[in-house]
Amino acid sequence: MPRTDVVIPTEDGDCRSFVFRPAGSGPWPAVIYYMDALAIRPVLFEMAQEIADAGYLVLLPDLFYRAGVYAPFDVRTIFGDEKKRQELFTKYVMTTSNVKASEDTAAFLAYLDTLPDGLGKKIGVTGYCMGGGIALTVAAKFPERVAAAGSFHAGRVATDDPNSPHRFVSTIAARVLVAGADKDGMFPPEQCARLDAALREGGVDARVEIWEGALHGWTMRDLPVFNPEAAKRHLRELIALFDATLKN
């Protein structure tokens, strides 16, 4: 199915967003896909459609909407250039956060509620890199809506920051899968343990792991760290999580 491009009004402005559907007429359970820090680009469309093809209505919002319209970045150049990464961080990444994106999610949910081919109120969320922390925060902020949450190669999700995602997880009612990257300074074993402890304390049905050999960004086909086997595992386990919580 071709994607549908939409604009969702939020409290901070219009958020361009993209909707992906499987073949057929629905209705389907909804999933929100929270992007990584390298912005909207073709690989995210491909990944969102893969989730849709498993039987889901997928919403991919552009979390950098506050920075205005931009062309897709040359991500391989950015990945290897510290100056360009800093420019990206300053101009785009700093315009959002796990808290801001969770506030935006109220508008995303309101939009999903208007779609006639959406099935029920319960949704799934999945996030990558910065989106991984956002997915956890959204699950905590909307426990009545989020039934499943996936977080992949996220970083800084269990730090001393007052808005660190791990500080909110006690309210999560969803089943959670967190897969951290191996040898990732942004999610070292001690952060993994800290997040796992916070989820356990909150009584959350969660699995928190670091996947050996899968480096930060491993799900993204347009990055040099792409790991095909780990990417397939991510999709397989994510869909199993959604199927168990949203289709039963």
C-alpha cells in the first residue's frame, strides 16, 4: 500500500507525518514509530511499511517538525563526521526530547482515533536511538493506551537527568522489550541494569537486554553498522510482541 502523507496539529505547530497500511481494508491495530536522531528518510519508510505488512496501521511522525522543513540528510556522511553530527544535534535533535515527544503524542493519538480503519484504543509503540527513550516515556505517560513498547539501540535512557526515561517507567502497563546495542557508551551495562531495576520495581512485564555484536544503529540499512541478522531478529521479536498484545 502507498503511504499517506498527513499533517497533525500539535500544541507547538504542524507535524508532518506518514501513515502506512497493509494490503486489504482493515481495521488494524495502530502502532506509532518514533524515529532515530538521523531524521526522516527512506529507510524509516521501509521499516514502517515492514511493520504495516505484518498487519498494523503505522504512524511515523516527524519529531523535528519544530525546526521546519528539511531535505533528507546524507546519513553516512553525518555518521562519520563529528562536525556534521554536532550541527544535526544543535539544529534538529535539540528541538525535541522524550518529554516533548510524549506531549506531542496526545495529538498523534487524537489523529489515530479519527481513522476508520484503526482497530480499538490500544496501540503499540516502537522507537530507535532517541526514539527508544521516547517510546518508553510514551508508554509511561499513556498507560491506558499503550499495550506494547519496543526500544532498540536507545541511549541515555537511565541517567541522572531528571527527565531520564527510567524515572517514569513505574506507570507503564504495557509489555516492554528493550534491546540495547553492544559496546555502546550511551547504554553501557550499568545503564541496562538501572533500567531493568526500575522496570522490575514498577512491576512492568519487561525484557531488557544488550544484544551481543549489534552496534548502535544496527537496525538501519543506510548506516555502516547495519547488522542484517540482528535487524531481522528485531523485526521478528517486535512483531511477536505486537501480535501477543494487540491481536489477542
